[in-house]
Amino acid sequence: MNAWLEDAEQFLTNPLVAPLAITALAGAVAWIAARRAVVLARLVSVVACAAALVLGVRLFVAPASELTLTWLAVEDFRLTVALTNHTFGVLIAAGAAFFGLLVAIYALASERGDRGEGHFHAYLCWTVTGACGAGLADDLIWLLMCWELVSLCLYLLLNLRGGEAPAGAAKTFAIVGFGDAAMLAAIALLGATQGTFRISELSIAVDTPLHYLCYLLFVAAALAKAGAIPLHSWIPAAAPDASAATFALLPAAIDKLLGVYLLALFSLRVFVLDNAMRSLLMIIGAVTILAAVLMAMTQHRLKKLLAFHAVSQVGYMVLGIGTGTPIGILGGVFHLLNNALYKSCLFLAAGTVERAGRTDDLDRLGGLARTLPVTFACCLIAALAISGVPPLNGFVSKWLIYQACLAAPTPLALACLVVAVFGSALTLASFFKVLMTVFWGPAPAIPPQREPRGARWARAVPMTVLAALCVLFGVLAAWPLTGLIQPAVADTGLDPALRMELAALDTGALGLWAPLPAAGLILLGILGGLVLYGLAGTRRVRIVETFVGGERPADLPGLKVPATGFYGTIEALPGLHAALRDGGHGAFDVYRMGARYGGTLVQRLRDMHTGVLSLYVSWCVLGVVVVVIYLLTVV
């Protein structure tokens, strides 16, 4: 007993445990204060996430350390809590705390007055706890427990608003739960065959059917959490009725961080992949990029459009890791960080737009650039970043992935390169529709809602920070690459040859792209264009009367031509029309397919339960006979 108490004291006072303990305790306080002291719930969530971020940064620069606590030992079988501050995991933990802090600040305005506001802050803290625990885990059982905590908090957060949200939450729980079950099965197989649950002790060549199965189960868990095709449909299903703060925290940031972290950890450190598995990852990445961005272009609701783009961007990360080259892995992991920045910014902007316009229906929004100038500027920067427009951060990580595909001498890599570039072009086209409809179009008849100054600041600060990082991580890309991403990738346990290539890789110039000089030239070009426009363009503008179908717009009250029809011709393309139509009706939704065929199985089993006692006795007797025959012939 004394030994256990000493271990517990060592565990609770260790720096590796501090971020987990602080956020877990803050979540408990917020839960207790949810009904009568909501102000306290707000305060503890902000303070706890800020403290976890500071502690995560300290762990990132601290020397390597580990902590192991045995909580169950039966003869040779042991279950432990093992933590370590390996660079990649600490980056994920600190990133989760960073996004948790920004969303906690944003929630001071967005969740104020909601019936579940206090519980939101509690779930937010526990989400950060689970993410930090998963990032610092060196034990598969502990990793699974923290992973499950994040999944549970996602389900609870989606259910807070009521209405139609529980349907999306149920779908989320089913698909993410399937991934969790796959992860549990893989851990059980590894524990039985390898004799250890310690991640640092595993190095497995994928060369037998069992190892293929284990790796594919982990891939399924990672893809379900990150939201890649074919396990993606929970994200667009949950997006319309969930709060923007919830989506900015989890599907846009923490879920992506954890899902791609797991994929990278088991693809680069635990398993040694062959060409077949790398090719599979590249195919999944390319299909996810193209299919999701095509679905995004046809959406008329802002949050659902952003949800499909959140799916599409995962494809770039999977593609980069699948190349198996240092520059591709570097680009995939860097894109993970970049995507979390601009995607969280876009969801927070969508929440502000929905609050001001009373809807997220693109056909009913417009003219918000003057009313929401900060939101417009941040949304513009994030939209250009996700589209891969230089010199923003999204371009840099995509550029690295392009180079990795271009350097690979295989037709598959070149095909993936074409899909990736085409996907970026379609993303830009899609966000041009968003910007035109929401901010530049004619204002709707209903005036936008205004908030108190304090609430506006709570919304503006997180978006401004994220948009500023999108610019800095693009213009000064060498700093995050060499200071954050390169050490993190090198610490995943790469084979010596790949580690040497990564160490020798020069990220200063990024191939043929020098971010800082290029940014200066782009700014000069923009300024030059503005000067020319000011000198010549505005003086020779000819204003003529507009006619629509032979009628003046002034004679047609309520006339509005929304930008959502910009790409309606895409839906009418012969080869694409049927696929988009079927995809919109859930034809490729594994959740709906599972419900269909699984429901058939359940119905067959239900038909066997007739309520007749003699039939049940017959089944019991038959079971006993089978067991006896097995024991007599085998044992």
C-alpha cells in the first residue's frame, strides 16, 4: 500500500502529469459550477488551457524524460500508465492546449447565455486533458483511454444544443466508435503477439497477414478520428446543427491533430511499411482530396461547406505521409498544423457570421464585410491559406507535398500530384463563392445583429491570432519547419537512412520557393496594381443600367442573384452529376450502408426470437451438444 501511495505521489507531482491534472481538475470545477456559477466555469477553462499551453511549451524544450506507473500486475501481466515527452507528442499536446485556449476565449461570447454553457467549458477542459494524455502516452492502453475521453467529449459537446444535433451526434459516435473499436482490436492483437504495450518498444515489419491486419485497424481508427474518406460522413452530418466553437475545437483542430498523429506514429515509428501500404495511403489521400472538395462546391450551407473542406484537407496529410519520403512526411505533418490554424479560423468566422446573419444559409447572407470587418479580413486570409495561395502557410505545406509527389518516379505519385493541385484550384473556386455570397454580395433585408463590445472582442481575438499565424507560418516558414516540424518528425523513430535524409534536408529555400522574398514581390505587385487602378481605373468607369431578363432590377423587388449558383454547371456534368447526386443522398456513406446491412442482420436475429419456450430450450440443448462434441474431439 505504501509503495502504491509513493508511486501515486510521484505520478501527480511529475511535470508530465501537470497539464493533465490541471485541465482535468478545471473540468470538474466547471461541471460543478455549471448551473449557479457560470462565470467561474468560464474563468477556469481559460486559465487551465493557458496553464496547459505553458506547461506544454516547457515540456517541448525540456530534456527527454519518462514516467511509468504500474496500476495492475498479475504474475507476468502488467498494465501501466507510461508517459514521455517525445517531441511529436508534446507538439500535439501543446497544440491541443493552444486551440483549447482560443476556443475558450471565443466561447465567452458564442456560448454566453446558452443552457449548456457551463458544461461546454467542462467538456472543453476534459477534451484538452484527453488530447494531452494521448500526445504524451507511451503505452497503448493509456493512449486508448485518453483517445476514448476525447471521443466522449465530442459526443457530449455535439449534444449540448439539442434540436437536430443529437442525430449528427449519434452518427459521430457510431463512426468514431467504430474507429475506437478497431483500435482496441489492434492493441489486443499487438499485446498478444508482441508481449508489450509500450509504444517505444515496438518496431514491426508489415510482412505477415496479422501485421497487415493490425496496421489497417490502426489506419481505420486514425481515418475515423481525422475524418478521411470513407469514414468521413460524421463531419458534414454534425456540422449544420453544432456550435462553431465545438467544430473549431474538435473536427477542425484536435480531432485532426490526434488522427493524423496516430497515423504518422504507426506509419513511421511502430510499423515499417512496404510499398503496398504506402500506395494505399496515397490513394486514400488523393480520393479524399478530390471527392470532398467536389461535394463542398455544391453546398449551400456555410458550416457544411467548411465541413467538407475539413475532410478534403486531411487528404493532403495522408498523401504526404504515404509518400514515405522526408520532404513528403515533413509537408504532411506541417499541413496538419497549418490546417488546424486556418480551419479553426474559418469555423470561428462562420460562427460569427451565423450570429450576425441569423443563419448560415449562403442564399440568405450577404454584405457583411462592412458590418464584420475583422471577421471578413480573417476569413479572407484563412480562405486564401486553405486554397494554397502564396505566401500563406497552406501553400508552403502543399508545396512540400507537391515536391514529394513530383520526385517519386511512379505513375501513382504523378496522378496524386495532379489531383492535389486540381483540388487546391477547386478549393479556391469554392471559397470565392463563400466570400462573394457572405461578404461582398448585396445585404439581406434583415439587418445583422450587433453584440456588445466585450463580446465582439472575445470573438475577434482568437480569429485574429489564427489569421496572423497563417501569414507568419507562410512568410517565415523556415522557423516552424526547422523549430517545430523537423524535430517532431525526426523523433518518430524513423529508420536511420530516412533520418539522415531528413537531417540533411534544407528547408530554408523550400526547393525553388523562398517565402520571404516571394512575399515581398507579391506585396509589391499588389501595391503596383492598386496604384495603377487608382491612377487610371477609377477615372474611366462607365456605369450603365442593368437588365435581368429584359427588366430593370428596381422593378423586381426582392431580386437577388446568389453566388451559390456559380458552379451549378459542375453538378450537371455527365460523369459527375450522378456521383454528386448519389453522394448527397448518402450512397457512399459507410454509416448508412452499415445501418442498411446491419439492420438486416438484426432483423433476422429478431425473427428468431419468437417467444416460444420450447424453441429457446432447443437452442440451449443444441449449444450444449456442440460444446460437448468440441471438448471430446479437441481437448
